[in-house]
Amino acid sequence: MVRRLTVLVTSLLASAGWVALAAAQPTGIGIPTSSAGPLQAGTDTLTFSGAPITLLSLDFVDKQCQSVAALVQGAAALKLSDGNWTESQRGLALKGSGPGSLRCRIPTEAAGLVLKYLCAGGVFDPVTLALNGAEVQLAPFHDGTRQTLVPLTKNGDQFQPAGEPRYNLWDLQGTPPGPRNDEVQREIDYSPAHSPLTGNGYCVHVSFVARPESVTSPDASAYIPLHGVDVTQYDGYYVSVKSPDARYFSTSLGDSNGFAWSGAGMRLEPEEWTSIAVPFELHRNYTTAGDGVLKLSELTNLSVNIGGRPGDAPLTGEFWVRNPVFYKGSPPKGIPVAKKPLQEACAVRNLSPERRKPHFFEGVSIQTMCRQGDTLWLGTDRGLIKSSLSQPGLPMAQYSVPEGLVDDDVQTLYADGQNLWIGTTCGLSRFDGKEFENFTSENGLLPGPVLAVTSNDKYLWFGMARGIARYDKSSGQIVARKGSGGWAPESTGGQGVPIQEGRGVYADSIALDADGSLWHAAAGIWHSTSDCEQKNHYLGTTHRVLSIHPTQEGVWLVSAYAIELMEREEGLIKSSYGIHGRQGIHGEHHDAFITCAYPEPDGIWLGYSDGVGWFDPKEKKCYWSPSFSVALGSLVPQSLFADARSVWVGTDNGLLVFPRARAQYTWTSLEYSAPADVWAAGVDMDPEEIESGDRGRYGQGAYSVTLDDEEGVPGSPGALLLAFNLGKDAKSKALMSQRFDMEVTGANAFAFCAKTDGRAREFFVDLRVDVKEAGRTRSEVWRAQVSVGTKWQRFTVPFSTMRLVADNGRGSPMTPDALHLTGVDFSRSVADFQCPEDSGKLWVDKLEWKSLRAGGRA
């Protein structure tokens, strides 16, 4: 019913292939207060027909949206009617579907008709409003809280509708101030510049008082409920925003499952309206991903937020947002279309055009790994590789189709005693160390890939793209059960979608529980009997599950964005530990997801789209390894294995092997040429570089920190870029901040490469350090000053040459044996360097910690 209602509402508002959103809003939102008199009898005729309707209020308003005449409920309203209306508790009710008319005198200064009305429940036909014979269609709303405005024009001596109705979409409920909340007020702007009588409809004005820590990105949004909006018929929406001091705005959607879908954003020019069209396919969330799942969701809200205000902006602020509009195909001409999500613009996803080299097997996709004795088997896109645990880069043997393997594209490996089971895209092979025995649909398997294997002493079970199967070890008999639905592998973000049989993945993970039953998953999770009969399905069709680990306390699941503990009986998630707050990673906008997992008794190793880490079930935390992840760069983990000494990471381009003991080590060098470098440095990126001449609202300067993927030092494709336009004020400052939390031992200097544009400039370089003394921790800032030229130059700064900022650079030398570093800053200010209205750029690359010998050599 909701979907049908939405289709009718949006079709009523359609114009040239696009449609304005129609949504509920709370009661209490009315036209500006006035001393309007009651509506009088006259010769103008308002006729309603097509569906039962109750008029809750009716006002004629002037050009300032002030009421000039209002319908008075009760006997006075009945006197204006034609006898086809009755008086109800809520208002004036039409008998049946009408028609029913009201004859009145419209004041000469009227410019619009404002209505609140209620349609009968279960009725989804539009309401026809005729004013002096000219008709418009009203959406059949059922909650009675919506304000509808019909613009009016005069045709000779008679008033008639001047266009389609305009609906007040906004939720105007404010937010009171609190420890974690900014104070927010929302109101419809009825001023002439933003009047809903204009072609842009209702415009919301958002004012706020920000907490000091959120002044640059206040927790204030323009909010629209979207109850039941059916997005499947549309391709996106566009919004228009204006702000006096914010540098960008962003959009997001919410759905009925409680998921938040981040959209896109755009740079704002001060005091100018800026519009952007956001296709649905750009939206992302932290539980699922992609356009496929979003279009299956029931949307509940659309939010617009601002950010990038100057650091010295006042706590009070404001912005405006016009009614969002859904569109089909392409948005109206002249409205720019977002090309990538805001997170992607800030996170610089897939940044590096030059991928870092693996330790071994460059050019080979390592898709799965399995230990068998002292051998580690590698399943690749080119067959099977036998490797030694002690010498991982030395292949002991390689097998492919000519040697008897059923197919070269190996998807899963499972060691069962002396037998190695190899699942491929075209069936299954068993290898006893000498010969291969192959199984396909001719032997009872389902057609297609074999993706997961588990066993006990009697049987083996196989997770397949089209179902699951069981192999009897004693008889060799195979029992297969087809499944439907699953995960769409085209979605690299990992969402599950309902799909036709044979077009997706039904089970790419499988596990045996202590009672002999099976758990298997791809999209959601199935519980089946040992003979492959399905018992229950949990978590719906959009919950991507990568691996399953039954334990006494429940069933641990590794999903796309979290580690979850599910209870067995009802399939409810007892606990969920998301990766958005991973330990070891800093900054914001981490648009990452889990790609693979390897369980151990005391934890789970995790492969991320931006590195490697682990989950600690005792601490209930997910971790990100800076040293492993920076070494990976843009290589994507596809499989993991760990033993007492090493962690093996199979990627889409070769194999890396790390000493297990170094998992928590920090990085020693950053090139800013992969997302992991940016995360390790703790850089919060701006959506885009500021433009020349932009000095902000107060003339105190503006700056942005972005990543320039074309200006790295030779051999390094990326560099951090600080672009700045300083003002005249002494407080005007440009700052590039990197925030992390790391222990640095054995280093007595740091080095970096830098260059600027136009002419040489002076910059401060600050190290932020935490010092522990007598059980307390204090923060210190140690400073060096560098002169940067217009060509790449390498700077080496011994710690002993730096001075404590609190002592105006004249403190004692910095000579620690070990440092607890929390950040590195590069800055330039008018007060420090007497450079008012200076505009320029600073590039920084290859930051690293150094150990210098006597004489300053590394």
C-alpha cells in the first residue's frame, strides 16, 4: 500500500521526467501568524472530488505568505458548502468521493491557497481540486500533518491555480543543546527571496549554536522524512544549498533497517546557491553497499549537512536548503552530477596508479590458502601452488589442468588427512599427493563453482554457488540441494541481493556445528541439517556474511563491515563490533570493508579493503595494523593464513609474508600513494582543493588539505597538498595536520620531502608528543622551521634541533630515547611570517623516522 501511495504521489508531481519529493512532517507547522478574518461567502468556487477528504485547515495567503482569509470550522464552514460536506471532529468532511464545493470570496490580495487535509485510510486515488473550473491534482495524504500550497493567478476576474501544488517536506523539530549535541533550530523561510510561492517551493532555514569542538562541521542537518518512498523508479535526486561560510555540503539517506547511506557532496561558494545531483549508485553504508541494496530499501529520511567552516568561525551559524527533487534518467540540464561519493573524495580511494610489489608471486592472484603439514597450499587464478612454510617464495610444485586439476581457477582449499580438496569454478578435485580425482555435475554436484568445504569423520560438505552438497567418504555418494537467492559478486562492496538461481552465490562459507548441523552463508545465513535440508534462514537477504565460526557462546560471523555474535535459536545478533572504529587507524571517512578472514582460537585475522588487522574477542575490538597495511599499499587481501611465526596475506597481485610479532608495529615511512598511507598518517581530507582568492567569510583566510595524485616526488605518485589563501588578519593561518598514536624507538630524527609554488616560503613543522611523568601524561609540541623552495627537496630534522613551542622556541633540546608521537603539523601564518594575503601551495611527501649516526648521517 505504501509503495502504491508513493507512486501516485510522485506521479502527481512529475514534470519533465523528474519529481519533487513528497513526505510527512510533524504537526504545528503553519503559515506565518496574522490577524486574518474568516473566509466569507462569495462567487469563487472550490470543488473537491475523486476521493474522500477532510479539510483540517484552509487559508488564502498574500505574497508574503500571510493569511488574508481562513476557513472557520463548524457551522460557518457548512454555510459555505453545497450540502455535500459534514462536520467531523477533525474538520470539514466530504461525503464519499464528492464532488463537494465551497463557495467563497477570495480576497483580491491572495497569492496562494494553503491546505491541510486528510484522506480516508486505504484510499490511494488522487484528489482533484478545481478552483473556478481550473483543476490541479492533490496527493492522497493520510496523516493530516502536511502543508500544501497551491499558487494562484488571476484569469480575468477569477482566481485559478498558477501551477502544481507545493508540499512542505521538512521536519522542523529542533535539537536542544547537550554534551554531544549542537543546538539546532529549523524553520521555513517565508522571506521574499525564499518564499514557497516562488518556483523552488518550501525552503528550510537551519540555524545552530555549535559546540567549540564541532565549529568547523556542526552537528546540524536539514532533515526530510521519506516514509515509504519507492526509489526503484528513480535514478537519483538533486538538492540546492546556500551557506555564508561553509565550504561544502553533503547528503545522506536513511532506510527502515536503520542503515545510513552516505551520498555525495559539493563545494559551496559563500552566499550562493549550489546544486548537485546525486545518483543512487554512489551511496554507501557500513553494513551493505551499492545501488542494488539501496533500491531494495524503504527510505525513511534524507539529510543535508554542511562542513568545512573556518576554524575561527563563530559558534553560531546558518544555512538554507531547497526541496530535494527525485529524477529519472538524467537531472535537469545545468545541474552538475556527482561523480564519486563524498567519502571517496575525502578518502582518495584507489589512489595509487602504481601498486606496491608483493614479496612473492607477483602477477598471481592468491585466492585461498591451506596448511597441510609443513606445506602451505596456495589456490590461485592459475592453478595450485605447493609452498613451504619455511621458504614461502620457493614453489615446490605447481598444478593446473594439464596435471589433472579440474580447472585452473581455484576458489577454496581444504585439507582432510592425506587428501587435499580443491574447489574451482568448474567443479571439485581431490589430490592425494600423487593423482587428482575430479567431481562435477556428472558426479552429482550442482553446476558451477565450489566455494567452501568442511568435514567430519564421515562426510564432507561443500558450499556452492547454487546450493550445498554432501559427500559420503565411505560410499562416495553425493547428495546436493539447490538453493535460491544469495550474494551478487558484481558488488565489490559485498552486498547481498535477491537474485535468480544461477546468477549469484548461494554459499561461499560453510561450517559444522557441534550438534552435526550446518551453517552456510553468503547473503544472510542458513541453518541446515547434516543431510543438507534447510531449517532456517536468518539476517535477511542484504546481510553479507563472509565466514562462520560456531563456538559455545554462539555463532561468530564475519560480515562485510563487522564481527558479529549470533545466538543459535532465533538467529538474533547478540553483539556487533564494527570496523569503523578500528584501533590503529586515525582520521575520518574510512570507506573500507572486510574482504577475508582467518580464525584462530584467540581471535580472527581480518583482511580489509585498505589493509590487514584482527579482531580480539576478549577486548571486543577490531584492529588495523599500520605496518602491514602500509606495506600492502593498494594491494587487496583475498586470503589469509597465520601460524606462530608469520602472517601470510594472499592478494590480487601476489603474496606477502609478515612477522607476526610486528603486527602492532607502527609505520616507518609514508609515501601518500595509497589509502593506507593516508589512514596511517591520520589525515582528514577536505572534499576538494580551495580555489584561488577564497579567503572565507571573515577575510581571515581559507585553506584545504587534499591529496594530489600527480605531484609526488619522482617514483611516488601521490603527495599531500596544503592549499591556502591567507587573509590580512594576524590570526590567519594554514594548517596541515596528521594525527596518529605511535611509539617511536631508536629514532633521533625525522625526514620528509616538500616543495611550494611561485617562490620559496617559510613553514613551521611541529611534532606533537605525549610525555609521561609521575603517573601523568602531558602533551608537548616541538617545533622546527624550514625554508621550502619550488622544487622537491628532502629535509632531515634531528630531534635535538627542535624547540618546545610553549617556550617560544627557546626551550631545551628534544633528546628522548623513545617518543610517544600523536601528530605532525605543517603550518604557515600571518602572525609568524608576516605574510598577509599570501596564496600558495605546499606539497609534502615521504615522511619517515630516521636514526642518525654521529655527524648526521643515517
